[in-house]
Amino acid sequence: MSTRIAFLKGHGTENDFVIVPDPENALELSPAAVAALCDRRAGIGGDGLLHVVRSAAHPDARHLASEAEWFMDYRNGDGSIAEMCGNGVRVFAHYLQRAGHVGEGDLAVATRGGVKSVHIDKEGDITVGMGKALLPEGDVTVSVADHSWPARNVNMGNPHAVAFVDDLAHAGNLFTAPSFTPATAYPDGVNVEFVVDRGPRHVAMRVHERGVGETRSCGTGACAVAVAAARRDGLDPAVTGSPVTYAVDLPGGRLVITERADREIEMTGPAVIVAEGEIDTDWLAGLETVNP
Ligand SMILES: N[C@@H](CCC[C@H](N)C(=O)O)C(=O)O
């Protein structure tokens, strides 16, 4: 008789996730199993998977257990591991609150990109302390079909290349990953953001995510875009002593990004749980047979 594994489905500005609560890290979630669960036709479907584990129970987070009880073991939809997921961490916090693991207010979440502070407000919006952006030097050109643009490197724990474009449609259908010059610029892959201006401190973007494809939102990407836009606009909060806020519109909704005078970045947006159910373990076991 098959046993069953609980899952939930949620999204943050339509960046959607399969959520698998596994507090004691008892499940073997291979890359093939994650990719199958995230498959939109043969699985549950999602841009990524949030494996909910106690920090103390996971080898990648044990060292953070004194700072954060819970570890977001984030996986991209293709089964690969990424350091951070900004929309994911809001959905993760929302799940913890809904499951009764945490209350309203402040909590800390361990990620492979470090411990993130999260605030859940009364209206349900969630603000995440995303840390500081790193701006690695280096000229990079990103190309899609017959369009090319200079791109700015921004690291939000995970890598981003931000290109300001005249028209978001010029990024094409994004069915395949953009290419780069130099071709070796991102040996570990990169998330690529295409950005247009909408008004003062207001931009819109599309994103091609490493390990996923085009998604309807990317939280770390929105932070990278806000910082790149601020520097392009001559705004550095560490110089002026005043925080800088950008509204970032994505196909799936709006994220509000503030860079404080100490250059710490805060991201505010929604998190939604849409369903919960059970995964058939016979199906999961069968995947291992079909795709050893
Ligand atoms: N959608 C996420 C980013 C997920 C990780 C990314 N695909 C990577 O490989 O770095 C977000 O909301 O930040």
C-alpha cells in the first residue's frame, strides 16, 4: 500500500512553487524527483520547489540552526539548487505561519544565501531583508535573437545580469536562454532581467531564470533591477544617507524594493497558498525506475 507525502502549492507574484514540508529531512528529493514534481503536465507544476526543513536537520543549514529554526531548501524547476529565492522566502514564511510554526511579526529563515529576516504584516504582505547587493565588475553583453544590450552584473546571493532595453518585447519569446559575450561570463549560469522605465523610480521587467526559463516574477531579480536602476540614475543611498525605493512591475505583479542608507535591501510583496494535497509515493518511486 502506498504512503503519501503532503504538499502545498503557492506563489508570490505568480512565481509558483511546490511546497514540501519535511521538518526532519526524512525525504530523499533527488533532482529528478524535483523536476518531475515541478513538471506542469506530468507533475504538480511549479517554477521551483520549497523543501521545508528544520535547519538542525539539514547538513547545508545545521550551522545556522541557532539563528533560524527553519531552512528553505530551495530547488529550481529543473532540479538544480540555487542559493536564494526572494519570492520563495515570502511563500515559505507564509506557509510557516499558516502551519502554526510561527506567529505574525518577525522571523528568521535560513537559506543557502544566509539567514534572511522576514516580517509578516497584518494585511499579509511580507517584507524580507534581502541583504546587500554585490556589483561585480566586468563588461558583459546579453543577446536575444538580433538584439544585444550591455548588462550589469548584480549578485543577490545568486547571480543576475540586468539589461536596460527600449521595449520588453525585444527580449522575444525567451523560450531559450539569452546568450552572452564573453560566452564564458557565467560558468554557473545566470538569471537575466530585461528592464524598461515606467516613471520616476518605477520600472517594469521580464526575467529568464537560471534552471527554470521565463517566469512571471523573480524576487532576487527585482532587487537586482532596483539596485542597477538606482546606480544608473545616480542614486546611492550610502552617499545621500536616504533610502531609495523602486516599484518593480513584473508580469505577475508588483514588488517594492527599498535600499536603505546602509545598503541593506528590503523587498515587500504578497504570498499566496492556493492548494494542498498528497503526493503518491508509488509515483515518486516509479520515477526513479524510469529515470535512474
Ligand atoms: N525566483 C527566484 C529565484 C530562484 C533562483 C534562480 N532561478 C537561480 O537559479 O538563481 C526569486 O524570486 O528570487
